[in-house]
Amino acid sequence: MGEVIVIGGGAAGFFAAIACARENPSLKVTLLEAAPKTLAKVKISGGGRCNVTHSCFEPGLLVGHYPRGGKALRGAFSRFQPRDTIAWFEQEGVELKTEPDGRLFPTSDDSATIVQCLEQAARNTGVEVGTGLAVVGVGKNLDQFQVKLKSGESLSSDRLLLATGSSPQGYAISRHLGHEIVPPVPSLFTFNLPEPKLNLLAGVSVVEGQVKLANRKEKEFGQTGAILITHWGISGPAVLKLSAWGARVLQESGYRHNLQINWLPSYKSEVIRQQLISAKKEASKKIIANFRPFSQISQRLWQFLIERSNIEPSLNWADLSQKKLEALVGELEKGEYAIAGKSSFKDEFVTCGGVALAEVNFKTMESRLCPGLYFAGEVLDIDGVTGGFNFQSAWTTGYLAGVAIAHSFLPHS
């Protein structure tokens, strides 16, 4: 009987172990997790609801949501994509619902539904799950892997799957087995903008804004979506997407960079200017602070932007000079703020970096350097933006690895 060891009891590890055991029931599949409980990250994800995947069913479009790894995932998504994830969970009795922004959650709105589903599926397929079993080293002798545990015990297997997420130990094992590790840095974080008057607006949001790293012309360094003002700076989907695409640039700058905010990205400069000129004519006797021509911007944010444009809040529209009008256009469209650090996004953390993708065969997820070694999930240099994309890469790479491992034991025709 062939033996398979999966190191890592997260989404990718479980999905791989289940796929492997189902595809080839004659195998002994053992999953090792260092923590006392498995699937901890799944449990806290999506604010405790678990954003399982995203309703993007075209692989060519889907890969556009991955700052790193999109090209490698293109073929993988043609074999297992969000539609397959939905079908898999439905077959296990878990119904998913699609929210207006495309994110999918269990209809229970409880991540425990997903955790219990994966644990039950592992039990039903005979996967042996061991918790509190920290791996301290892995060696390879001919075709056998020797997995050394912290307890001093040593296990052997014919195939080894690393699904260790962003764990330093997983990177150390990969490096020991011959792989290059692209240095990991944080992704998906919010921006600290130490501007007291902005911070007083905590809780104010815009449905669609654009954030852009100043002095960067690359398209990916400008991201659109909802923006939420917090007591430390700004958050929201637009910020999280930019933090993912700009992860390395921001890390290299020590998280000190100028940020441009466009509060009205659906308007061109001239349209913004004409709206302000119209307000100047039609509301000439009204106080600028009390009459805002853009309903997308809340009253409190409007007053903040007026002050930031050095316009007296008590000024009438009729008395707004051309110079001040242009300053307001600039503030609405490309106001600059100094990023002075980052904050983690809730309890969800993602890193970019990991095992170099050129060293992995994405048809099977097998190492190109160490036969019998496979990878799945965040241990690879893959990361997606927020919205269920990181889980989808875990399901896809886990499934492909599990099936490939199972088939590797079968006689080839």
C-alpha cells in the first residue's frame, strides 16, 4: 500500500488529502498539522463566514485577480475552477450563495459549515488526521521521504505534499529539498494615513473610489472599489487590492509612499470642473460647505475636502475663485496622502512569496527538482486579491495535487 503524507491542515492540505484518498482508495493518506486544531484560517476567514470562492468562471479573467501566480494558474483553472468548487461543496451537502459583489459564502453564513464539511469528508475517505504534530525536518532517501516530528518520531512516505501556507518551517523544508524561496512579504493590508482630520471621519465611506501609488504609471498600481475611512487611515476593497498589487513596492519603501485618492473615478476632470461651475451659478448664495454637487460624497467628507483645498467653510459659492475651484478639482480627483505604515486586515493575513513557480509543474503540482514532492496553496509564490481568490487557488492546487499523487501510484499504460 502506497503512503502519502500531507504537511499542513489548512484548506489546501485538506482538499488535496481528500482528493487523493478518493481517487485512489488503496493509499494510506496521513495529514499532519502542527497546531492543536485544523482549518484555523478557514474558521476565521470572511469575518467568520468563510468567503469560499468568487463567481468568476472564465479562467482568462480569473487569473487577473492574482498579483503573483496568475500566469501559472491559467492552465490549472481550466482543470478546476470556481464552478467546480461550487459543485464539490454542493455534492457534500453545502449550499453556497453569491453576493452582489461576486463573493460566495455558505448559506449558513458560518465558516464552521465549511470546516465541518472538510473534516467529515476527510473522515469518510479514510484520511488520517493528526494534530499537534509539528514537523521539524524532512529528508529523502532514494524514493522515500523521512518526516521527522518534534516528538522525535519519524514517519516515512512515498509521496509528500507541502501545504504549509506561509509557515517558515514549510519554506525551510522546501529549501532543504532544493527549492528557491521568493522572500515572503505581507499582502492584503490597510494603509496608515496619520492625518488627524481624516481620521476623525472614521466610518465614512464611498461606494467607488480609486487609490493609486503616486509616481507609478503601471496600471495595477491604481485600483478601484469601495474606500472606508478608519481611525488610522483607509481600508476597503480598493485599498486591499492595491496593497496586494503593490506589496513588494510598498515593502521596499518601508511602507512609506505617497498615495493619490480619486473620490470620483467615474467622472473625468472636465466633468468635475463643470459640476462645480454649475454649482457656483445655481447655488451662488449657498455656503459651499452646505451644498455639495456630488451625492456620492457624504457631507462630512465634502467638508473635509473643502478644508483640505484651503477653502473657508463659510464661503458662498459665488465667492469661490477660479484658483480655489481648481484646487477643489485636484483634491477630489488626485488628493495626495502620505502612507506611514500598514495595518493587518482583521485576522486574515496573506503573504506574497514562497516556492518559485518555475520549479513546479502546474499540471500535477509536482516539484520539477524533487520527484515525489508536491505543493499546494500559499506555500507557493501565489497570492490573490480579497474576494475568495486565495481560497480558490488553494482548492485548485490542492485538488490537482491530490489527484496527481493518486494517479502516480497507478500503473501507466
